[in-house]
Amino acid sequence: MINVSRSSLYEEITLEKNGTAVALEGRTINFSYYESLMSPHITANLSYVDTGNGIEGSGADQRFGTILHTLPIEGSGDETVKFKITNQLGSLDFSTTPLKVAQPIPLGQESNREFVILKMVSETAIKNENIKMAEKFYNNIGNTVSSILKNKLNVPASRIFLDQTQNSLSLSSSNRRPFDVIVSCAKQSKPLQGSAGFLFWETKNGYNFKAIDTICSSAPVATYKYYGVAASSLTDSQQNFRILSSPSYIQNQDLVKALRSGTYKSRNIGWNPYSGYYQELDLTLDNSGIITLGESPAYNSEFTENNSTARINYFVLDSGNSEVGLSTSINNNQLEYFAKAAMRYNLFGTQVMDITVPANPNLKAGDVINCEIEKVTVGNKNEGSIDQHQSGKYVILHLCHHFTPTRSFTSLRLVRDTYGLYTSGGL
């Protein structure tokens, strides 16, 4: 059987500062790269060992010394790391979009060697920290997000992936950072089709501002299988798509939490200070229009009956206060998005599961994958070995590609909103 966690190739790991480049391929002892649907930027950690021959000094002391103290690495914003790590499935290539060193950490020093960790972030994450916006935006929300990424953070159009929104928002940036403004827009956004509720995150390909329903309706990019014992009949290519250890469930359906958060039903009451009238909307999961990964959500019908209201939301509607000049129009009516977005976010994390698979640089946060998990049964598994309740489509919430000189693997935290191998449409 092949070693599915075998090492990957460090084609390039180069540290650069002010025109001086130092190769770290032979010094790196581990490299971890992270993406998350909950993070607006990517991060990475690089650990290396330095025996003191890393770089020649300058000035009065021209002896060779460690890179950390001779270059030096100070976390000044001038240090970048280019890298390209490859295996048989693909490559993690940041040779043209290097990461910035945000924090160098000396781990320990002996007389003949030094251990160092470099914590890295994307260049845009550094730019974001140095910008406070004081503008107001009067626009479709998707257009506002695109404008901020392009004009404030200088993100190329080729690295921006947006779902168009159907609602507009008069928004004051209030001296907030660009990422903070975009994240606040995400929970107020409605896609052209589907339920309200967006996410904003960065992957190796760029920045994403997408509806959760869009993510859930995406086609799976791969199928991973878990069996309690190794299947020696699998081919080499199939071994690359094994789940290496038993899936670990971090969270499963929490009924009390779901009821309190209004996942199944909520009553929404808005007061218009201009007219003095109240508006009221009852929303149930049945009429929310949410697109799920698996079968239709299962819950007791009593939770959505007329006399049942586990959650009540109250709003003071913005009737022209954010507009230029005189206006009485409602600015992005909360009754149209708040409850649906809350349902969508709460349902999205119904099940949370951790798995580890052979390193696959092609995977990204936000990708959908199929998981086929073995059925525990005393019956004949030739009649069907897949557990149709546990198995099905999952979304990658968090991702870590981990590389060492001897082995490499990808750790995934997966989420899904409903159970079942098949979607409610039968696909």
C-alpha cells in the first residue's frame, strides 16, 4: 500500500527583504497554511532551523550569522515569503503573490543552531490594518464591496469573486477598516436567488463575497471515503482520497440552541419612526427559501405552528436617516433580511466534523466535498457499505495544509446544515 501522507516537494521557499533573498527550502522543518470561511485573510506559519550560515553580515561584522539577526527579520512589513509546494495532486503556489511576515518568533537558541517561527499573512491583510475609512456608500451592496476591495485595498479584479446582491444599503464606514465594513455588509445582503446571509473570506485564488446558499448549491470538487480498516483493493489514486482517521464530530444538532436562535421560526416586528406604524412578519424555515446541502431539515411541526414563537426580533427601521437630503424610504429593511440571514447562519453550522486527508493543495475553504462514511452494521456490507445518514455533501469551513520533510496532509473542519446522502431535490 502506498504512503498516502508522503512528503511534498518544496519547489521554492524564499525569504526576501529590501532586495536580499534567502532560500529556506533546506532549512524548513514544517510549513502550515490556513484558510477559513470565518477569516477575511489567509495565514501561514513556517518553522525553520538555522545553523548560522544563513547570510553574511555587513558593516563592521561581516561574519556569517543567523537569518533572524543578520538580515534581520523584524516584522517590519518589508519581509515577504514566496513559496511553491507541490505534490501529485497539485501545488500551493504563492511565488507571484508572496505573504508578508507579520511576526518572527525565536523558539530557542543553542551554540550552533537557532529555531524560528515566521507567522505570515497576505499583503492585503497588512494594508487593511493601515486604513480607516470615513466615507458613506449609497449603492448596491455587491457594488460597494467590489469598490472597497478595488479602490481601498488595490485587489485586482481577477482576484475578486462576488455574488451580486439584490438590495442596496446606505452605509457609513465610521472610521472602520475595510474588512470590518465588508463583514458587516455580509450579514445584511440578499442574493439574486436564495436566502439572505453572505460570507467574506480569502483563499489562494483571491477574495470571496458569496451567499451561503451559493456555496451550498456548488458541485462537489472531490469525494473522500472513510472505512474502519484500510481497503487494500483501492488503487493509488483512490488512496489519495481516503479519510485517514475516524471523523471527529465537534458539534451536532442542538435543539434548544436552534429554537432560541429562531432557526425554525421567528416573529419580526419593525417600527417606522416616520409613519409611527409597526410592521410584522412571521418567518418559518419552510418559507425561507434556504437551499440545503442534504435532505430537507427535520424538525417537529409544532415548532412552526401559529401559537409557537420561540424568537421575537424588534427593529427600529431607518426611514431616510441615512439618505442625502429629505427622504422617507426605508434603508435596507431589516424585516427582509435579518431573520432569513439568522436562520441561514444558524442552520449552516448544524453539524461540524473534523477529518484529515492526504495533502491536497487544490482544496479551498468554501469548497463542497462528498464524504462517504462506512456504515456500522452486523449485516452484509456488500448490500451497501455507506451510511446514508452520515454521508453526503459538506462545506470546508476551515482548512490547513501541513507539510514537513517526511509527510504532508490536509486537515479540514467541515460543516453542513442537514443530514443525508441526497439533497432535498434527490441529487
